[in-house]
Amino acid sequence: MVDDVEKRWRDPRMFRHAATYVVAVLATATLVFLLILWWAARRECTNADTLLCDATAQAAVVIAPSAILLFGGIGAFVETYIQWRRGRAWPIWQGAGWFLFVLMVVYLGIGGGSLGR
């Protein structure tokens, strides 16, 4: 079991696994974002000057990728707990979870700011 005081948490294999997980979550959120933009571009709008012409399209662009980042972060924290219980290098997964949460908050801040206009 890993002693938290010793800080022997170097595990390249676990880091690769966590990094792959983060990249997969980011790729999924990006794909959903692009699919929503494609869906919004095909809708009929009364205002042809903007791509996201109604509240439904605007909310979908902000909420869907944020939800994917949220669930990805929660999944990383669940994996943190599992690795902690097994006595392995859990801080790697905790860092992945916090990275996804911070990214989600930044995305919501930018998206929410643009919706307010």
C-alpha cells in the first residue's frame, strides 16, 4: 500500500492510462460540440446573420460539451477512489479529474458569457 506521506506516486503506466482517458473525454466533448454546430447550421433561422439563432441551439452548444466534461471529471474521481482503495498512485487520477472540472468551468464561463449578449 502506498503511504501518503512518502509521496512515491510515480507510475508511468497509470499516467498513460489517465492521459488517454482525458484525451478521450476531450475528443468526445469536441465531437459533440461539432455535431451540435452542424445541427444548428442546418436549422432554419429567422436571423440569418448568426449560426446559433435561437435559445435551443445556444443552450445545446453550452450544456452538452459541459456535461461530457462534468461526467468525465466525475469518472476520473471515481477512478481516483478505486486506485486509492487498491493502494496505487491515485493522485494522477485526481489531477485528471480536476483538470476536466477546471476545463468545464472555463467552457461554461466563456459559453455563458456569450449567451448573455
